[in-house]
Amino acid sequence: MKIIEKDVLTLEQKDSLMQLWNNEYPERLHLNTIEDFDLYLNGLTNTKHYLLFNDSDKIIGWTFTFLREDENWFAIILDHQIQGKGNGLLLMNEIKSKNNCLNGWVVDHENEVKQNGDFYKSPMPFYIKNGFTIIAETRIENEKMSAVKINWKR
């Protein structure tokens, strides 16, 4: 396993990451085209990507940090086949080492469905174990997402 930091993604990397996104995130967050993915990424500022590659040089995990309303935010996605094996911690420690504070949205319920029909498993226990605080009074509720804000401070 290796992590590579990138400011700009290649088209091939974007294609791999969009597939990972669509396979692992709830279906409501599905991106139809690479243009949709670009629109999302281009709406972020000060973005840093951290790609997790397996020994065959396939992207199997991704975290990225960005600036939103003067706060550092992040998102993380892992291939479901490598979850629960320390890979999320590897990526999390990478971004924690480069930031003093991180914010994220986390689906905090188990009724979202993934593209393949499986239920999306909330990663909330992972974030709590990694020192994040739940900001219960701050939620996002829209057609794309139902989630609560989490925060980590060094």
C-alpha cells in the first residue's frame, strides 16, 4: 500500500475515483458522468487529494481535504473489500498530520442504499474512534444527503 498526494488528478485517476465514489457512497450521491465529477471537484477550493494504491497500483482508497467557509473539510472513501483492515486509519492519519482541524459530513443512519442494492454502513464508529466530535446541532438534509457534521481538532 502506498499513499500519493496530488493537487491535480489525471483523467484516469478521476475515472477510478468516480467509480469508487459510485460503488461505495449512497446511491443518492451517484455521479452520472465525469463532467458531474469535475463540477463537484471544481466547486472545492484549496483541494489536496491523497490516493491509496494497492500493490498492483490500483486506487483502492481516497481522501481529500478542501476549504469551505474558512474551515478545513475532508471526505474519505475506501473500497468495501479493504475496510476494517487499518486502511482508513492510514488515510486519516495522513490528513491529520497535515491539518490542525478537520470537518466532515457523516451519514449517521443505516437506511441509505448503495448502487449495488446493499445498505450503506455508517462510518460514524470509525470517526468517533479517531477522535472526532459529533456536532449534533449541525445537519445537512436535502435530496442528496442526510448527515451530521463531525469535527476533529489536534
